[in-house]
Amino acid sequence: SLSDKLQNIFKNLRGKGRLTEADVKTALKEVKLALLEADVSFKVVKQFIKAVQERAIGQDVMNGLNPGQMVIKIVNDELVNLMGSETTEIALRPASEVTVIMMAGLQGAGKTTTTAKLAGKFKSKGRKPLLVACDVYRPAAITQLQINGEKQGVEVFSMGDKQNPVNIAKAAVEHAKSHGFNVVILDTAGRLHVDEAMMEELQNIKEAVHVDQTILVVDAMTGQDAVNVADSFNQKLELDGVILTKLDGDTRGGAALSIKATCGKPILYVGMGEKLSDLEQFYPERMASRILGMGDVMTLIEKAQANIDEDKAREMEQKLKKAQFGFDDYLESMAQVKNMGGISSILSMMPGIGNKAADIEAAVDESKMARIEAIILSMTPKERSNPDLLNPSRKKRIAKGAGVDISEVNKLVKQFEQTRKMMKQFPGMMGGKGAKRGRF
Ligand code: GDP
Ligand code: MG
């Protein structure tokens, strides 16, 4: 992957005490190839390399960095610049008014899923979203939006598949105004390719209901095509921003790097999975460090904080300090790991682990969690809070209760001890307001 390649290039630089101009040039030539292979557009790559080279050669090395690190820093800064430097929020009207958002994009890009994901974001900000089924060409699309809306606890407005999308959008906005909704998200139809009929329909909707925000959803896996699609839509519809989906897949990352530079529109959010919680705000700085393979500690912390109840986290930290961490806490932390998108999702954000996360996950095997749960639930409350009580006869009773072999109970106890040890080494791990970058 791009980040593997860049890491290798930088590894070679790190070993050097002092960098010559030739070193920099050789390294940048490799960076250039890696970016091109990652499907970043040629024009963007050329601009990028030029900018890095100008800064890297003849610049004083900053205090506390060696020359290799300095090049990494410059590459990082320029990656951030390329992606627009700043985080862009979706601009909403005041809560007393209705903001109309139209989702656009090709079929399969992730519009319907992202519509529901966004609804969750707005809901958690205290807004009242209404989702609108404007894709009347595939009956399954309406059902899909309804199912996702229900999961998010958000109302879905639909008029079936017999009405035209412009009328549906109009009726939905009226419905929103008279029922106290303040964010209307229109889930529109896509096609396999950019075509006139699709653009015309979207333009008509946009005019009919005064769309405030036109957001394009593109599939990051399509690489350079995603950038071309963004360009075409922007020319016809004047986009306000882009959401890049499927960044969790085996993407080459090129799309994230070139969209802003090519069509001038910011990336607002990135889709990181199929689950409705897998939508992250786009931070150019974090994306750059992810591309450079340095882990993304800030995102990890944010995720941890969003998912873990702070009081519980503090309580758990206290318990850890006093070594009172028991099996009940273990169960709870397992549930939290699940909420955070699984073990591999957490590990992949930790520096130095990156792509090895999948291997670790395979070893851990989350499907075993249900059995673990059964074992813990077969323990008495006393045993759960004081694992030292677990002698062979108790273990035998527990195994019987959980319907598993005693060896599984032994394995769990061992695993528990290891977890306890590991968690002691990461006191900030469980979040809470005090968790800072430095605590990892
Ligand atoms: P639409 O045709 O544009 O409405 O696309 P859908 O919302 O129906 O999504 C198409 C497929 O992509 C579905 O299977 C989604 O689950 C999947 N999908 C959407 N966003 C993401 C994402 O960020 N990551 C992954 N892995 N899959 C996604
Ligand atoms: Mg759809």
C-alpha cells in the first residue's frame, strides 16, 4: 500500500545522519512513484513533488529533528496542504430553519448508507433530521433507507416509487417545516456512469427545493475515477463538498489526495465501513499521518471518547490502579471494543501496528466473544470480582455451566491476566477527558 511504500522510503532516510541534495532527490523520486501508483493524478503529483523539493533543499533542519525526520515533516505538511489544511463542516442554517441537503453520486457509491450515517451525526448534535427517499428507480432503495433510518431512530419520508423525485423532495420539505424537522437529507438515485438524465434530475431537485448543501458521495476504491466523477458533478451541480466512502477497503488512497486539488471542493467526511457509525469527520492532518503510516492516534482517542462513558472509564482506571479489575470489567471492556469497531479497527490506528492489525485480529477471533461471555456469566459475582478465587474445582463448575471445555476456561483466565497486565501499561487507553496524545 501507499503507506507501506512511503514508510520504506523514509526508513532509508532515517538511517542517515546528514542528507545531501542527492538523497532528497532519490527519496522524492520514490515518493513520486508511490503516489502515482496510488492513483494520485499526475498533475497533482508533479505539483506536490515540486513543493516538497523546494522546501526540503536548502532548508534549515528544525530543532529536535534529524534531516530524515525533517523530510518526513515537509512531506507531511505538503500532504496536508494538498488536502485543504482545514476541516470543513457541513454548513447548517440555524436550528429554527430547515437546511436542505442533497446527496448525489453514482450508483453504489454509498449515498443511501451515508445519508443514514449523516443523520446520526446531526442527531447527536441535537438536530432533527428527516431522510427522504428520492431514489424511485430501485424499489429496494426505499426499503434500504427505511431500514437504515429505523436503525438510527430517524424518520424517513417516502412516497413510494410512483412519484417523481422533484415532487417528493418538495413534499418532504413541506413535511419537515410543519413537523419540526430542521435538516432534510435527500437520498437521490445514481447511475452507473455520469449521464445527462441524472444531472438534469438533480438540477431540477436543487432548484425546486432550494438545496442548501449539495454533497457528492464518491467511492474511494475507484481511485482516479472518483476524482473525475467529482469534477463532472462539480461542473454541473456546483458541489459544496465531497464524502469519500470505503476508505476502509483496500484503497490506494489517491482519491483523498487529489479531490481538493483537482475540483477545489473539500472532503467533509470519510466512510470507514458499512456500519452506520463508520463515518468520520475528515481531518487533512490525520489523513496525512495515516497515509504516511504513522498511525492516527488522535482519531483513536476521539473514537474512544465517543464510545466510552467517561465516568465508567475513570472508574475503570481507578480499578486498574488498585488492581481490582475483574471479569465484569473485562466483559464491559469487551463490549466497548465491539462498539469501537472491533479490535483490528483500534489496533490499525496505533502507531507501529498498522497493517499487522488484521493478523492480530485473526488470532484474537472475535467470534469467540460470545463463548467468553457465557463463561464469565457462569461465574459467581465473587469470582468475577476476584479472579484469584478460581481454583480447579470452581473452574470445572464454570465450564459445565457455560457448556464449554475446562481448557477454554483456563485459556480465558490466562487471557484475562494478560489483558490486565497490558491495560496497566496503557493507563490512558480507556479514554476519559484526561486522555492525551502523550499518554499512549
Ligand atoms: P448508493 O447506491 O450510492 O445509495 O450506495 P449504498 O449506500 O447502497 O452503498 C453501496 C454499498 O457500499 C453497500 O453495500 C454499503 O454497505 C457499502 N458502503 C457504503 N459506504 C461504505 C464504507 O464507507 N465502507 C464500506 N466498506 N462499505 C460501504
Ligand atoms: Mg441508494
